[in-house]
Amino acid sequence: MTKCLGEIRDKFEPLCLFRSFEQGRASYHGMIKWEPAKHRLHLIEDLISKKKIVIGFDKKRGTEKTENMCHEAVIEFITKHGGPEGANQWKFGQQGRRAMDVHGKLWNAAIHSWGHPFLVQ
């Protein structure tokens, strides 16, 4: 996955859009978006206002302590901004292909390639 991360970083920005449906209407709740070219992960609370938390990966600025803080920020984001089915959506699907699995693989590859995560903003 680490090699793949280097190959996709300029062309691919994986994301997970949290939404729900009620009476045929879709509601947007939040989005997790990777930006490999900048070694960043965005936790976007609102697409309109673009309010977000940015997590960077860096061997000098990131530590195991900041990694734990960032991991908690992702979990809290899913809880607060994933909508009524956010936790289920995160875990839904075939093992190894669920949003949480893909994110976990990217997270681990990012740490290996770029360093521990830290909160940018």
C-alpha cells in the first residue's frame, strides 16, 4: 500500500461521503477526504461553509501522541458528523473493502511513508 500511495498521490483523492435518506431525500452529513499530494486528510463537516479539520502527516511534526489525538478526532468526527447511520456506513460492506478498511490501509501507509499524523487545524 505504501508504494501505491506514492503512485496515486497526484491523481487520486479517496473520500467517504456520509449521507442518509429520508422519504426519498438525501441529506449530507460530512465527508472524509484524503489528499495524498499534500500528505493530508480532511474531515469536512460542511461542504458549503467548508468547515473542516485537517490532519497532516510528517516525520518531524507528528508523534505517537499526536497520532492518538488524530485517531480520536476521526472517531469523534464520524460520531458527530456521520449522520444517523455514520458509524454503520463506516463499517458497512465486504471486509477489506469497507470505508473503514480502506481508510485504515491509507492511514498506515501514510504513517509509514510520511510520518505520524498531527492536527493542522
